[in-house]
Amino acid sequence: MPAFLNSLRRWPVAAAVVLLLVLALARSLDSAPPARPPAHADLNPAMVTYLHPDQIKWTGRPGVAEQAVLMGDPTKPGLYIVLIKWYPHNFSHPHTHPNDRYAMVLSGTWWVGSGTKFDPDSTMPMPAGSYVVDLAKQPHFDGAKDEPAVIEIVGEGPATTTPAEQK
């Protein structure tokens, strides 16, 4: 028998052996223990400060509206950052602030109205990601309809609120 015919007969055997080796290798890799997760770095508190959600101190009226002060003191002169959490079916009545306030909707839908007449049906929805500026001394009202809304507000204190509703 010519030599090339002998090598042709051996080819299927060699291919089967290679296939079995590949399958065995794949199976052994699949059963290998998972790699260790990367170690978490320690943050130097002199360089980075943070709060996890469960560490944020909320004050106010649970079920209506709550506030958490993240930076500064809104009752005193200077920059402040607060979170406002509106619960469903709760609104402020028309009011003004002495300084501009810069708001970002973090979650939910915040409903915003302008003017001195309180009318929640006339409010505009501001979904998460929306940016709103409450201009100084301009009457507005806001709140939540069917879902809670969390808003971050940055402003210059003191952050007083003056009622502006006309009935």
C-alpha cells in the first residue's frame, strides 16, 4: 500500500485525538475556580469623602417631603447642596427664594409649576436627568404626583422661602 494512503487512514484518528484533547482542555478550564475579585482600595479621607445612601441623614416630614444637607448650611450665607425627596401626591404651594437655585432631578419625576396660583394640574413633568433653575424672587411650586422624586439643589444661602400664593 502506498505511504500516502496510510497517512490518509491515520488522519481521522489524529483529528479525533485532537478533538478529544480540545474538549478535555475546555472542560478543565470551565471547572477552574473563579479568579479572585480585585481588592478594594482604601480611600484616604484627607483626599476623598463620601456617604453611602444609608448614611445620608434625612429630616422633615416622612411621607410628605424630606431634606438631606450634603454640604454647607442652607440657613446661613454661603454655598449649599441639599437633596429633596418628594413623596407621591405632595406639593409645595407658590413661594419664592432670595437667590437662584440650581436643581437636578436624580430619580422619579418632579413636577414644576410657576406663578402665584396653586394648580398641580398645570405643572410640567421633569423626569430624572432634568435640570431646572428656580430664579430668584420668582414664584413657583413643585412636588410629586404618582411616584417619589429626589432632587439635588445647589444654591447660595440663606435659603429662605417666602410664601407667594394668591387665592
